[in-house]
Amino acid sequence: PQLIGTVFLQADFATPVERMREELNRLCDTSPNWNGQTCRLIVSDMSDRAITLRVTVSADDADKLFDLRCEVREGLIAWLNRTDDGN
């Protein structure tokens, strides 16, 4: 049985969501913790100042899922920082 975990991120309206999905897929594909099943990013909410991004990923056990969620969170934050810098 697989376990599915969630990561929420806040971003501004200028965030290139489709490119961020591509980065998420890259992060999942390169992680030994991902079981090859669920790797998804959607805009789940918005306010007058930001959008809320919901990431769901899957792993085969709780330890791998925790590590994968941390990897994805850190990787997407780093990607956002690089993207904001114009890289």
C-alpha cells in the first residue's frame, strides 16, 4: 500500500505554475523516496495577495514519505528563489 502526503506552499500570482509542475516532476523522478505513483501540483486556493499550491506525493512507507515531503518542499522553495532571481 502507498502513502500519500501533502505539501502546501504560498506563492504570488506571477508564479509560473506549469513550470513549477515540471520542477516537481523532476524532483519526484530523481528522489529515491518516491514510489513512482503520485506527484501532483494544483492551485488549491487564493487570496487577494497569494495563491496556495497543494502538492501531493506518494511513497511506500512513512519514513520515505516524510523525507520526500521535505525534499519537495525544500526543492520547490529553492526553485522559486531561483525563478524570482530571473534564473
